[in-house]
Amino acid sequence: MTPASRFPDVRCPPFPGLLALALFLAACADPSAPTSDTGDVRAVRVDSIDGSSVRAVTVELRRADAVAVTYGGTGTPVLTVRADSIALVHRLLLPRLRANRAYALEAYVPGTTAAPFRIAFQTGLLPQALAAIQAGLVASGTPTLPVALVEVVAATGFGGLLMVEQGEIAGWLPMTGSLFGATRRANGEFVLNDAALGLVSYRIDGSIAHQLPQATAATAYGRIHHDVIAMPNDHLLFIANETRLIGADSVVGEALWEWTPETGAVAKRWSAFDFLDWNTLRGSRSVPGNWLHGNGISYGPRGNVLMSLRNADHIISIAPDFGSVEWRLGGPTGTLAVADSDRALGQHYVSEPTLNRVLVYDNGWERPGGAYTRAIEYAIDVPAGTATRAWQYRHSPDIYASLVGSARRHANGNTTVLFGMLAGQNSSTGPITAVEVDPAGGVVWRLNVGPELTRLYRVTPVASLLGEQPGTFRSP
């Protein structure tokens, strides 16, 4: 498991048989009726949570113990959530629920053979804006990881994070402003980079756990933008603008800051002005008001931080102690030689999935000979000062996405690539599509979206939303 992903590589089991599930639902149609009055569970209640697809289930036991809850609906995976603490009453959350679906649920004490407590419940309709988005989602194939976290920058009636499984919306976190980056903490909170509100750490049910407000004249940090990632200590590392006067130019550059949500503390960890030179490192889009346009950060396998600097067509590796820049790829001051045909132009995401292999989502801005977007992987040889193309993926036919997008590597060697711009926006050709490809470039999964989604920042495949695992019903 790479530092960029905290989620195990697992697959969902086959869907439950439709006839068996229908009989199960019929057998427990009375949501208050247990199957046995001698079981370990005394009572179960399932409650809706306002504005969320998540349901809360309360399980009362006859004696203090741990509890497990297994649930599934027609055409959905069967999942299990657990509470391993010893208690008489447990409250658990049920993620990955589909809209307008009948579900069966069993509650039981793990490690026992007593009959489970069985009930049924029904989910409601999607909100209107999400229903319109759902109508345009079409998935095919089998992904390595079951859930796609879709970062929505712009859409008709919705902005925020969508959780999509088998082409269906299985959860969402709405936002006030545009979404530019999201990450997941070890405690399960989703941290979203909201262009209007700053950094907001949400629980899966949509409640806010912590917030770092967008910059004002009173904050030490500048405007928060374009990415946030969980650090090894479970704090958050984010990009913020920093302004310095260089000669006659008031230059807006980038800094990296660390936020500790539990205490609210923020601390600067790195500044571009300390390591990069405004006078020599400029791309075709570099201007004093937006010198580098940092738009992606990720941790490498050594604890180094990779950073994408779009306006300079530049990618850098920052040492684990933030005290030096280890190498530079692309742009006018790169330290790694790269063939002209392999240069990344206007890139939007970078990672180092394995040691000295750098994966880049190359938008191809102003690419000589014609615009197209690709994922490209480099073999980095720092002593030799070279970066050599080791792999690339181009969609067939070519897609040009002038902005946004991502390339995420899986532990099995597959790569999920998002082309995130609607046709006609900033000269992009469209369509908006996400594909998972194998090392040979074969498409094993695809998610197409309709015109309600106009710009997607990234797609991140995950194994679970709340630690839920594939499960099986105890009942026949």
C-alpha cells in the first residue's frame, strides 16, 4: 500500500441472489420484529440523517458485547460494519446506501451462533440535483476498488464530493464553493478544500468535525487553494499563496502549511521563495500574480513531497524535512533531462507510486504538434540526472482536457485516469470520463458522466468509506 492510499486493495463479493434477498425482505417486513426472542440482540432501530445518504443504526444487546451489522439491497453488495467495543447499546453508521432501495439488515454478536435480529428498511429518493447527475452516470467493467470518490469542481446544482459505486451515487458531501482537492484522515474524516470556506473536515454523515477558514488579512497563511493531503502524523498539509516583493514585482508564489485540526494550530513548512527563483523559473503562463500555480501535492515512498507547479510546467520533489528540493523535472530549470516528446505541459497531478517512478497527469497545454492529454510515468535516475518515459496512457480516440484531472496508481499496477473537462470548456474536447487501465493500456472499468457535471478535479478509487467490509447474511 503506497503512502498516497490508506485503503486496502479488496473487492466486493458477488451480488446476493435476487430471489433470496426478496424472501429475506419479505420475512422481515415488520421492522420491529426479531427472528428470535432468545438471541443476543434485544432491539434494532434504523434512523435517517438529514441531508445524508448515510443511515444510523442503534443496536441494543441483552448483555454488553461487541456487535456486527450486515446489510444489503437489491443489486448492491452485502456489507458488514462492526463495533468492537464492549457495550450494551451501540450506534453505527451505514455507508454506501443507494437511493430508493429496499434493504435487509441483520445485527448479531460476532463469534456467536445465536440467531441474528433481522429488519428491513427503505432508502429515499436522491435530491433533485443529484438525481439529474445520476441520470447521466454510466459505468462499465469491474474496478479494482469498488467506490470512486469524485471531486466535483462545477456542476448544475451541486458542488462537492460524490461517492459512486457501480455507476450509482452511494453518498455525497455538498460544499459551498468549488472543490479543489480532497483527502482522507486515518480517523475516517474527509477533508475537502472548499474555495469559499477553506479546509473543512467532514464526518461521513455530513457533520463538520473541524474547519480552517479561508485566508483573510488576519491569517498568517495566504489563500488556500488546489490541494490538501493527510500527513503521516494525520495532520493536514495544504497549499497556500504567499506574496513577496522581488525587485519591482509583487510576486504571488506558493507555500506549504501544516494544520492540526484537533488544536487548530497552523505552521509553515515550506516556501517556494526559499528554493526557487522568480527570475529564472517561469513558464508561458507565469505572471507576477500567479507565478507557479501549485495544483497538486502527494507523499512519496521516502516521505518526500512531490509538488506540481503548473504555470512553470515544473514538478519537484521536496525532502522529507522540507529543507531542500531533491530534484526538478520540466520547465526551464529542471535538473532531470527529459526528451521533448515526454515533457509534461500544464500538468495537474503528480505522485511517486513506487521508488523513483513518478506518475504525472499531463494535460498537454500548448503541446507542439497538437493537443492531447495523457498519463505518463517516468523512471527517475537522480545520480544520472535523467527522467525516462517508462509508461504512458492515451485515450483512444485522444481526449484533450486543458485543466484538472488525475492519474491514480493501484497496488496491482492498474491506473485510474480522469479526463475531467466538458467539451468546449477552455478548448477541451471532452467527454468527461474516468477509466481504469491495466499496464498494457486495456480499459477494465469506465465511468462516463452526463452534461450536468461540467468539471471534475480528481477521481480517487477506495475500498471503503467507513471501514465496511464485504459480508454475507447469516439467514438463508
